Amino acid sequence: MLTKEEFKERLKTTTAKVKFRKVDQSIREMSCTLSEKFLPEMEIKEDYTPKTKTDNPNNIRVWDLDKQAWRAFRVDSVIDYSFKSI
């Protein structure tokens, strides 16, 4: 099993299919990435104040390619994964 940092590094240059157990114990499969090629362009307004969010050390925040939205999964809940070069 990869560590959180190893997952994040791989996701910057690939897409992944990740199968994991959600908090409600259901199983979910997600196609995701952290590659800038797929991430949405962010428009920052003049009066924008970023929200500060504490990073959960067990979660990886990724771009869900199917839902076109930010999602997260717990590293210790991953059942299976595979990477695909882009």
C-alpha cells in the first residue's frame, strides 16, 4: 500500500481508479487525479479571502473525473487502486 505522499505524487502525473470503503461502510469506486491538466481553472476575485481548512492527515483530496468536483478518501480505507498514464 502506498503512503499518502506517494499517492499524491503519483496522482500529479496520472489518473487513478480508487476503490475504497466510505465512512458509512459502502464501497465506492472513483476515477481521480491531481494532474493540472484536468483541474478546473480557479477564478480569484479581488475581495476573495481563502477559507482555511485543516488537512486531515488520513485524507487525500482529489479531483473526481466523473463528478467534476473535489472529493476525498481516507488512505486507510483503500481496498484497491490502479494508475493510468495520461
